[in-house]
Amino acid sequence: MTLYYIAGGVLAVWAVVVAFLGIKFDRFPGGKGGERALVTISILLVVATVGSAIILAAAEEQAAGEGTGEVEGGGG
């Protein structure tokens, strides 16, 4: 759960910094190289945040299933 909060927090801070720089400087991000770096970092942060949320949800679902004492595939 901590990983999700860290990734989400970093993503939120990144969004605020990018918005601030975009408002402050007319030519931000300063060309194709800067644009590619900005998009790449943004995509990586989003993937890390969403991925950690998916992993966390799967782990919680598995833990909840183990705690109920249900047996999978035991029908008949």
C-alpha cells in the first residue's frame, strides 16, 4: 500500500511542477527533446501508479479470499 501512496504522491508533485513550469516559461519544455523527456517521465509515473494499484488490489483480494476459508474448485 505504501508503494501506491508514494507513486501517487510523486505523480501529483510532478503534475504540479510541470504545470508551474508551463505557466512560468513560454517555451517550456524547450523543444522536441524536452517534450519527449516530459512525456516519457509522465507515462512512467502513471504506469507505476496504476500498476501499484493493480498489484495492491490483487494482493488484497487474494488475502480476503484466504481469510474466508473457502475452497476453490471444491464444488460437486
